[in-house]
Amino acid sequence: MFMSGFLTKRGSTVKHHSMADSGHTYDRRREEMVKRQIEARNIFDPLVLGAMRRVPRHLFVSEALRHKAYEDHPLPIGEQQTISQPFIVAEMTQALELTPEDRVLEIGTGSGYQAAVLAEIAYRVYTIERLHPLYRRTRKLFDVLQYHNIVTRYSDGTMGWKEESPFDAIIVTAGAPRIPDILLSQLSVGGRMIIPVGNQYTQDLIKIIKDERGSHQVSLGGCRFVKLVGEEGWSGP
């Protein structure tokens, strides 16, 4: 396994997207995305809305697909993986109820877009990717965009990140056959986890809250993610 990332001092400013917006076209499309796809669907947390307005989503897809980056659907990113629909990213982020002091674990870095949205809000984001081409690509992009509060790891995400636990929040960005006990064990008391659970074709988006009495869960509705592959997930390529 490999790790990379730059840790910042608490309270420092970490996000400076010097090359993020090369023109007003993407600014306008991103604002339209937030208004029509996000705010119109009951995403109201100002921290989430602000993050969605700041992160340059078009830089997290290939140049050939940048004209579609702000449309209301997922897009392929290679390696049989996708960047999630903008609304799903916003919905999952809002459900985490993040604060600027939180430490977040993300399972499945993928394009890096979800991690960037989290990093606009949380103190530090730890993200794990099992596919080396995606891990390598997103690590470079985080460096370019100066997301110094994101720490990346190339490993089996279903096993979590024990040495950095417990986490205030955990987000799983792939569909799991069940809720991995090992991830629950790495969630702090008072912590929140968001994870899609179901079969390989359709899942329920589950929110888990952990307290002194145990964990409690609620379904946020149906969803469809690529499958979570790993020791505590699905087997397969």
C-alpha cells in the first residue's frame, strides 16, 4: 500500500484553484448546476452548496467529456468506474453533517471529485483507492489543485484506515453487499457513515449514526453505484 498527501496546520487555508477555471463558461455552468440540480432538490446546507460552487468538476473528467461535466448524470472515468451525478455527491455530503473540524474517511477515491467536495468543508480527508491508475491520477490532480488537506492511499478500502481511526465521518462511494463491521469499528462515537447497500445492480443509500448505545441506520432512498470490491465487499476485478 502507498500513501501520499500534505498535512496542513489546523485553521490554515488549503484550497487555491489557480488553474481551475480557465473561462467564465465553466463558472456559469457550475452555478446553473447548483441552482437547478442541487438547491432545487432540497440541498440546503450552506457548506455543501459553497463546496459544490467552488470545486471545478470539469477538471475531474477527461477533456473529451468536460462539456458534459455539469450535466445531471454520472460520467465514465476509466477503469469501469464513474464520477457520480452531482446531486448524489451533494446529497451524500449533506447527509454526513460535516463541520470544519471533522476528519473524514472516503472509501473509493475514483475521480477525486467527492473527496474535493469533502475537503472544501472538513479539516482533513483520508481517501483510499484500490485501482492504481485512478489513485495515481487523482493524487496528481489534488496536488495541482492544492488540496493539501487530502491524504491518499492505494489499498483495499473495505479494510478502512485503522491507524488513522476513529473518524468523525465515513463515506463509501461504491455499492456494498452489507455494512462492513471493520468500517463501523473505525467510526467515532457521534460519527456518521453513508454507504450504498444492496446487490450489484441497485442499492439503498444508508445513513448510520453511532452513539454510546451502538449504531442506528436509516435509508435515504434508492441509488445505483459500481460495486465495492475488496475483502469486506464484493469479489471480482
